[in-house]
Amino acid sequence: MLSLQVSTNFVLFFISLFGILINSTNALILLICIELLLLSVNLNFIIASAYLDDIYGQIFSLFILTIAAAESAIGLAVLILFNRIRGNILINSYMLLKH
């Protein structure tokens, strides 16, 4: 059962990593892939914590969830402001950010 859970988390990790590497235009999909990556890492910490019968993995997972929530809120706020200024959220227009 442990190997099934860990392999599922590795599949989630590589799907999100693949989404980050392939996606080069949409910032919202990029944020979703980063959140999925952090979720898979958190699940691995929780599974290891339950398997080793300690609480450190669960505490570390809570810290990562807190950071992920803050990153998501700040990222969405930046995307909303960028959408209001430029009218789209495409990343390939990064040269416009220098002005």
C-alpha cells in the first residue's frame, strides 16, 4: 500500500513538473501546476510521517501548505492587476513588464 501511495504522488509530481515545463504562455495554468507540485510533496511528507510514526513530516507539511496559500494569494493578486493593466495574462509578453 505504501508503494502505491508513493508512486501516485510521484506521478502527480511529474505531471505538474511536465505542466510547468510545457506551458509557456498561460500564467494561471502555471500557478495551478506549482500548487499541484507542492501538494504532491506534502502528501509524500505525510505518508513518510505516518510510516515512520513521527509528527515532523506533518508539521513540515503544514508549513508548506501555509507558504503555498500565501503564494497562491499573491500570485492571483498579481495576475488580476496584470489583467487589468494589459488585458491578458499571457507570459510571452514578458518584455512589457520592463516598462
